[in-house]
Amino acid sequence: MDRKERISKVNKCVELIKKENNHQAVYELHDLMGGTLKYIAKKYLRHKEDVEDMVQIFWSRIFEIAKVYPSGTNAFSYLCKTMQNRTFNYIRDNLKYTTCSSLEDVVLKVDKEEIEEIMTEKANAKYMVDKAIAKLPEREQQIIKESYFLEKPVREIAEDMGISKTVVADLRLQATAKLKRELKSLIEGNGQK
């Protein structure tokens, strides 16, 4: 399935959920976006349990999320941004106090500045990764995005692109090496490149 077809299906599902509270559309939407939304939560949350909680909270509120979806816009982008914002809110709400497990430990208050600093660091890292990916040839960009962001297996990427698994694996290896070099360059240049 190509990107346009996937976005079209996501748009259709969200519209069905919004207009008809269609449960079958929720299942289809989960199949289309589950991995992507989980990846977004993973980018910002450190613990697997927090990622699972965030994803579960998101899906438990999918009907209310769909209700405020602005029809006619890109539902894929809308859901990704919604997951990102809800993850930031989850961090803010759950990191106000961090408790430790033993009796001798104290409750540490995490202030707003620390949370904003964490979010800013992650946003800067995402910006640099996005900037580095944008410098790759289009085919390599597609392979990186589908492999790492959409968590598609090499076989599926090869089928979608109409090339062999070996070519996909080789291109992914090349693209990953280019990304490492570009990110190193960006980090050394403080992202000014």
C-alpha cells in the first residue's frame, strides 16, 4: 500500500468514526496506524509501561479524538500530532512528582522548566533527524520512514516499492550510514548546517 492510499484509508476511517461511531473503522484504523502511534509515544517516553499506557489511553479516547477532527484535512497528520500532544500532556501530568521505591527515598518535584527542557531536547533531536532524512534521496527516505517509523518489515517494503528484499536491505544500510554521518555533522555544527 502506498502512502497516498494509506492516508486515504486513514481519512475514511476517521470520518466513519466521527460520523457513525463505526467500531469496525476503529479496528481498521488501528491496523493502519497502531505502529506509528506507538512509535510516537516511544520517542518521548522512557518506560515501556508508560508507552503502553499512553497508547491505550489514546485508543480508549479515539471517539472523542475523531469528533474534533477537522474534516477534509489529513487525518494521518492529525492523529500523529494528537498523539504527540497527548504524550507531552502525559509527561507533564505524570512527571510533576517522581516517587522512589524505598522508604528512605523522597518525593522529588519536577518543575515546569525541567519538563520543557526535556521536550525541547527531544524536539531538537527530532528536527535534526528530520533534516538529515530530508537530505536522502527519495527512495532512501521512503525506506527509512517505512522501516523505522512505520515498522514495516523489509519484505513488505520491497513489495510496496516493487524491488527485491536485498535491494531494500542494501538501501536501508546505505541510508542509515548516510544518516549517521549527517547527524554527526549536524550535532557537531549544533544543527546550523
